[in-house]
Amino acid sequence: MIRLLLVDDQRIIRQGIKSLLESQADFDVIGEAENGQQAINQIEVLQPDLVLMDVRMPIMDGVAATQIICQKFPQIKILILTTFDDDEYVSQAIRFGAKGYLLKDTSMDPLANAIRLIHAGHTHLGPGLIEKVIAHISDVYPTKNSLVPPELAELTPREKEVLHLIAKGANNKEIAKTLFIAERTVKNHVTSILTRLNLRDRTQAAIFAHSFLSVFDNNL
């Protein structure tokens, strides 16, 4: 059972989302909050597995709450669920630790799938959102025209191949098939890559690597 906390300043929206989520046998909505501060207070008591977080809310918005929650409760995963696909919201939420970002017009099946993936340790961005993150990541990582960071030199040839495929959007199963290696081996390579590059998760790795696709294409 996946224990969920809903955070949205509109009660009718929370009721609608709750009704949809509770139609799934493996979801349990254990609490609701109408702003980021209430969400933090609820988390301290309820300890949910995953938080569905709106962005624009009074008192404390969802991006600020995400930063605090990810620092204070790193075991709790956050999925941003909002009507706003503003580039800065998307990139900030992911940089602060959100594991996913979806728009509220997402249908139930993709939403449920995203929740399960994030709960299992994956990341998930809605259609077109990865491009928004990449477009606004220049203040975090260099562009593809900049000098290649020295950390890349620490990767093994196989790790560079894995990172190259991550940048192109391949999942672990697809990487394993492409490189003719076991999926478990791919997972080990991904873990090593994140450690060597000091990245939080696969989404950050994809963003980082995407900036250097031309480097990989010229050297692989």
C-alpha cells in the first residue's frame, strides 16, 4: 500500500484527486494539506510514502515546501501535480529534489503509473517537461559548448556508454538490451555514475548528460 498526502489549496481539486486515487487498490490517501507549511506539519505526524504537491499556494508554495521536505525528510518522495508548466517551476522543483512533475490534466492511468514508478525509486516527468528543465539548467551545469567537466574523465568507458544512453532517454531495460548486459549490471553502473558525478538521481543524470551529447557522439 502506498500512503499518499495531497497538497493543494483548492478543496474541490483535492476531493477530485482523492476520489480518483482511492479507486486504485494499492493507494491510501492518509492526509490533505492546503499549503506547503501544512504539508510539512502533516508529514511530521503522518509520515506518508509520497506527497502529491501543487505549486502555487498561499503561505508557502510547493517549490519551497519541496526543498524543505527533501532536506528534512529525504525518505519521502514528492510528485509535483499542478496546472503550471512554467520552466522555472519545473527546473527548481527537480533541483530541490522532486522525483516527478505532472500536469493536472494527466489522466488516471499515467498518474497512477507515475506514482508507482516514483515510489519504486524512479523519476518521472510529463511529456515535454524534460526539455524545459534542460533549457533552464545552464545555471547549474555548463552548456554543451562549455569545457567538459573533469568528473566525466573519472567514468569508465562502460559508464560513459550508459550515461550516453540515459541522455537519450533510454530506461535500464533498453540500455541492457543495447549494450548486451544484464539489467542488474545497468543499475550498478547508474549508481556508480550518480556517485562519481555527485548527482541526486537519474533525472539529474539525464539533464547533465544531455548537455554533453555532442561530446559523447564524437567520442563513443
